Amino acid sequence: MDKIKITLKDGSVKEFPRGTTVMEIAESISPRLAKEAVGGEVNNKTVGLKYAVNEDAELSILKFEDEEGQDVFRHTSAHILAQAVLRLFPETKLAIGPAIENGYYYDFDSEHRFTQEDLVKIEKEMEKIVQEDLSVERFELPRNEALKYMGEKGEAYKVELIENLPEDAVISFYKQGEFVDLCAGPHLPTTKPVKAFKLLSVAGAYWRGDEKNKMLQRIYGTSFPKQKMLEEYIHRMEEAKKRDHRKIGKELDLFSIQEEGPGFPFFHPKGMVIRNILEDFWRKAHVKRGYEEIKTPIILNEQLWHTSGHWDHYKNNMYFTEIDETDFAVKPMNCPGAMLVYDRKMFSYRDFPIRMCELGLVHRHELSGALHGLMRVRCFTQDDAHIFMLPEQIKDEIKGVIDFVDYVYNIFGFKYHIELSTRPEDSMGTDEEWELAINGLKEALEEKELKYKINEGDGAFYGPKIDFHLEDCIGRTWQCGTIQLDFQMPQRFNLTYVGRDGEKHTPVMLHRVIFGSIERFIGILIEHFAGKFPVWLAPVQVKILPIADKFLNYAEKITEMLQDLNIRVELDDRNEKIGYKIREAQLEKVPYMIIVGEKEMETNTISVRSRDKGELGSQDFQTFIAGVQEEIHSRAL
């Protein structure tokens, strides 16, 4: 019998008979691995456990903890959902049902309007399907037979999907019991492993995301191999609701989104305090690292966007206007402005690297359904930087930015992971330039001994990028920082410098953000801290609460002393009971409350209450001040 060589994740090589399945290979390695396996990755292609390997290959056994493994698990969960819906509501037509981050959804065309009560019924039917332990089988049909097969079932949406595939395509289907779905897969071998699941919500969704098409009903769900994992996820979801930055932002009077400006945030005085702290921190950190700040206009003429490539690759996300009978665009990115600043004079190789930074306001057209508080807006301020450099400086500059990003995220207590995104289909430049750029980013990451994941085809249209994904205190991730290596834009703008040889050359450029967007970063901080900002970030650091009006003079004196020390303080001089004032200050999440009454006035002391620790008792004023100043100076979390 023919043998094939399988190279496993640990580098070991084993021989198996040709046609051995991924599951059989997993079983030969370890019974426990086979039990936990949900799929495989053969030569970087995700496959099911029933996949037969017929050639020498590299193989990784996927478990649920792997992102690709979760996709396999949840794709099968989506099919279980669709099967349950068809059993209960047989007239329903199927659209699509992919795995998504943290779960899955399925779109249905049904005259019946799904309710929360229906979701409970569907879950019960899903439980039956899981208990039936239905085998999940793949089969293929030529395109014309696939069209006939789905047509006879009356599945118009599936027919449309098949019609958009090439004439010579072989179409794959997956069958479990009486249920069959058009699907590329892969899937679990049976329905049994989907032991813990929950349907979360129903929403409207246009077929193929086009508002001209019919509105379908989308049922969202999530699933896990163990009940405990599901319970932990639901707990995190409930915690996330409590931390919703839109809710907390309103309660703490930080920002608002008004009807007059959907997607255009308004920052209130207390929100501006946080914003100004972040921007001040940003400026000082950049000056220290040799950056020079610039400011470029929000509106620039249309021709500039043709030159930059945005017109061809980004036009649908841009806003336009006309001035003096000339077409202009509102900038969606800051980079073209930085090109013009660079081009104001001739530089020498001795001037490099040139690091320009900008807190640049950009506008991007987002669909109204995609808008979400500060997280998804139509105007935001990018903490941009553009670093112009010589080819031999690429690696060191990337490493310098990586260190800078690490410094900033550690300040806020964020862990993060890194992804390297490669060339997208819609891109500019030669294969050689892209290979050079991708290798430059890879080498910098490897020299820093940093783990990273390859994100194929997700780079910017002008260059590959390193993305930094923050993890907040309840385990959610947010893509914030990015480093993009760009050979294209300096060429398109004919940027040059005088090299050592006296000739003109084109510089290489890095695009870079750390916060990503000031607005979104503030949204993330609100949710990360649940509005309980550390002292150095808190809009109000200390609240003075006099017990009665006769102690107002003493309270005002303390307030003035704190103001003179640049501590953000508010005096609550309302004629209210002290218990009420404390509750209000606690709801406003102020880090420290100073309560003053007869005893404090007589002894020239203060009574301190901490938001996080409760009563701290009587303190000498200078002792309290020293502690607060240390928390601010050290940026204690």
C-alpha cells in the first residue's frame, strides 16, 4: 500500500497509508487529541476530520481553542440551527449561515416573525438534533445538477448563489439527517459535539447586504463544546452590557451622538478632560521619540486623491464637495497631506529618518446600520504618524514603533496579540515590492521574538501591515494599533531625497497609529474600566462633600488648595443630606470623596472615602495630597 509522509505541528514526520483521514491520524497520535479534535489544517487549508489525505502534507489537528477550529464547530452549529428552524417552520427559505467571531448566524426568509419565545422552541429542537448524533456527510454535484437540486427544493437564495459560481464549478453540499445545505464546509463529523449553545437575538438583514434586496431575519447564536464555557461567555456578555460605553458615557456625561449628526460624536466637558489627557500624553511621548507634529487640512482637491490611489480604491467611503467650481474631497486618511508636507523641500539622506505625527480628523462614510457609539463613527481623530526613511532603516524603525506601541498599551494595562496582514486582491505595486515589504515586517517581528498570526490578504491597498489587537479586562479584543509599510505612495507623489551618491532616490514610508482613533480608544477605555477611570484619567479626581452649609467655607478652602495643585476637583454645595451626596459621587465614579464636618473643621483634617476601598477615615490634608499626586504621576491603574 502507498505511504504518505505527514509533517505534524511539532516538526515530527510520520508515515500513513494514502487516504488516511485526519481523524485517524489524530487517533494515532493520542486518544485525548482525537477526542478534542474538531478539524484539521492540511497544507494551510482547513478541512474536516473525515478528510482523506492523499499526498505528503503538513498537518495541524485543530481543537476548539484554535480560531479555525471554532469556525468549524460553529459552522456546524449554524446548520443545526437551520435544520431546527425548518423542522418547526417548514415554509422557511434558507439564505446563508456562516461562523462569525464568538458565534454564528443564519439568515431566513419566512412569513413568520421570529420572537424570543420562538428562539426557546428552536433551541429545544436543536437539542434533539444534537442528541440524534446525526452524521454530517459531504457530497458534490456538477453546477447544472446543483441548480436543479436546489431548484426542486424551492431554495431560491441557494440557486442564486450557485448561478454566481463558474460554469465548471463542482458544488459541495453537507447533509445531516433530512437536512441538506449548499456549503463549502468544513464541518464536524456529527452533530453530537455541539453540547452547549444559545440563541442570542433576532435582527433584520438585507440579502447580500444590499438595501435594495429583501429584508431577511437573522438569528444569532453561539456554541461551545462544554456548558461551563457557554456560561462563562454569557457572563462576559452580561458584563459587557453593563460596561457599554454608550450607557456609561451618558451616565457620566462624557459624550453624545445627536440626531443632527448621526455618526458624528459630540464630546462634553468631562469627555474632553479624558481626551485632552490622552492627547497631552501622546504629544509628550512623541516629542521624546523624535517625532515632529504637523497639521494638514480636512478638505483637499480631488486630484490629490487620484494621485494617492484613494480615488480608485476607497472612493465609496469618502465625502465630496465643490469649491470654486472645483471638486474636493473630505480626507478619509491623513497620509496624502503628510506627502505634501514632506514635498515642501529637498531632503538629504542625512535627514532620515523623518518622523511626522498628526492628530488628524478624518471622515469616512459608514452605513447607518454599522454605526455604534464611539466604536464605529463617521468622523474620528487618528493618532497618525508617517515615518520617511532609507531602505536600510526599515527594520530598526519598525522595531522602534513596536516598542512604542508596547509602552503605550502597558500604560493602560492592556495585553495584546499581533497579526501580520498580507497583500489584498485590490492593491497597488509590484510583487517584488510587496515581498520586500512583507519580509521587512516579518523580520522585525522575529527579531523582537514576538508571536504573530498571518492574516492573508487583509493588508492595506498600498502595503502590508502589522495589527495590534488589545485584550480588555473581560477578554474581548479590539484592533487598535497598526504599522503599515508603504513603497507605493512616495512613488506616486514623486517624493525624493539626495542619496550618498548625489542622485535622487525615493524614500520608503511607514504609516502608523497607536490609539488607532482617539474616539474609539476612549470608548474602549470606558468599557475596560467600566467608567471607573484610574485617578490620572478621571474627569473629576476628588469631590468635596460638606455635611452642612456651615462647613462650606472650609470646603471651599480645600477646593481652592486642590485646584492650585492642578487636581481636578468639584465641590458639591447642594443643600442635600450627606448620604445622598456620597451616593451621587459614587454613581459618578469619582475616585476620592472628601467629607467635611465639625470634627474635620476643628482639627483641620479631612475624612476620606475611596470609590474602590470605601471609608479611609480621617487624614492629614498633606498626606492625602501626596498619595493622590503619586497615583497621578505614576499613572497607577
